[in-house]
Amino acid sequence: MSARTLLCLLYVCLYFSAFSQAPYGNNKAAGHYLATRGVKMYYETYGRGAPLLLLHMNGESIKVFSNQIPYFSKYYRVIAVDTRAHGKSIDTKDSLTFEMMADDFNALLDSLHLDSCYVIGWSDGGISALLLALRHPEKVKKLVVSGPNLWPDTTGVAPFIYHYMEQVADSLRRHPLTAEGKNLLKTTELDLYQPHMTLEQLHDIQCPTLVVGGDHDGIPSLHLWQISQHIPRSYLWIVPNSGHSVVIYKKDQFNPIVRDFFYQPYRSIEGLNLLK
């Protein structure tokens, strides 16, 4: 073996060792920034194959998908994003909407020259994913949304959670805020006052969709059922013995079921098929 070959092999081993050991959400080997729409959006990419976009919940970042990235990157080109005002996607502006986030993701896909992708959105990421499918329908092949809500009240969010967010926002407003405090208030108010979708709007989502939630989710099961019933080609999976964090605490069920949903053609279950 020549010295050059040995050096190349050593470089490859070191590269992949650093790549595998680097924490998700702070991986220099996988991380990128996109300057778009007034923010530098941070994202990481893993694996090869058809693109899969991962969208996290409020107050979190890419790292919350540490149970999904290694699994799905064996089959897909995973694109995990820090949404604006979260993680490394710093946003100093006052306004923040789910529509802005959905358009950010569309811009990211355009920058990567991707005409469509699979999408997994959890909580706020699920809200943005629904809006991505509504505002840019051509971009979404199949959609998985875990624990999204359509409107901001105690029918769309469990009363305890909604009132807790009110208390957090009230507490923050009483004191002078640092930049971090202002960002926390902005992201808290995002869920207090948004989103504003209707069940009728969901009829326009044409991609196959899997709606997921825990049977003790922070989003009422009835609300998740309503969402699934108004998306024309949808399935509903309510996970027993689970709260809002299905992607974490039920990862061993969530990951293979979602992969199977992506892999299998959508099956219409109606007529006599209702008995099967």
C-alpha cells in the first residue's frame, strides 16, 4: 500500500469518525447555513436517497431528532432544520409566524434544487409542515405530522398546556428582557396566538398524510382526528400510553411505521374495505 493510499484511508477514517461522533445540531461536518428571507437558517444533512425534511417542535432544535436521524439516514437524504428563532437559526425580528417558517422551508428546498421531499413535522414543526403542503403543495410527496394543532385555544391545545403558556408569557412580560428572553417570549406567543387554519383548508392537501398523536397528547385526540378526517388521503395513528413526544418515547414504533408509510403506496380504505 502506497503512502498516499494510506494517507487517504486515514483521512476517510478520521472524517467519518468525526462525522459520526459530532452531536446532532452542532455537527460541523454536516452543518450548513442558508441566508434567506432575512435570517441565516441552519440545517444539517445526512445520508443519501430521496430527501426527507425534519421539522422540530417549539423551543427545540435539530438535536431533538437524534432518534430519527441515524435511522432514516440509512434510507433517505435527511435534511434537519433549525427553524427560525430556534437553535442556530437566529432571528432578531419581532414578528414570527408559521407561514414565515413554511416559506423558509420552501426556500431551503429551492436552494438545494429539490422539487419535492418527504416531510416529518413534530408539534410546531407539524403545523409548519401542514402549511408547507398548503402553500407549496408540489414540494411535499408524503407528510407525517405528530401533534399539530390548527388553532390556538383549549380545543386545539390541552387546557393545562395552554394556560401554562399564558403564565410563561405573562411572567416574561413583567420583567426587562434579555435577547434570549425576548426570543422566548416571541416563540411562546407564537403558540398562544397562532396558527389560524380551518378544517376546510385541509381539503386542499393532496399528498398522503399520516397524522400521529399520543393518547395523552398535549393536542387532544379529537382535534387530531378532525385533522385526519379533513385531509383527503390520510391515516390516523393514536399511540397508546404516550404523550406529546411520540418521536422520542415511542421511537421504536414511530420510525419503522413512518418508513413503511413512506414506502407503501397510499391505500384507500372505503366501501367493503372498511370491514378488512
